[in-house]
Amino acid sequence: MSQLARESKVKVLLEKQKFNQKEISEMTDAQIEYYHWLYFEDSVYDYM
């Protein structure tokens, strides 16, 4: 993941207060992508 993409996803996680800065700094790119997807990406199942 690019640094810009990582920073934008980290910003969203911090704004929503799901994690604190220390927890996020210890996460891998894959973990950040997963939690961003888990909490903030729409799914087709959300609209059923």
C-alpha cells in the first residue's frame, strides 16, 4: 500500500476513534486495510 493510502486510512480510523495512535503504529498495512474495510467499506449485503 502506498504511504498516501495508508495515511488516509489511518486518519479515518483515528477520526472514528476505533483505535489509538499507538495501536495503529504497530499495525501492518494488511491490518490497516482489513480494519478500514471492516468498519467503513460498504458491502452489497448492507443494502439487502
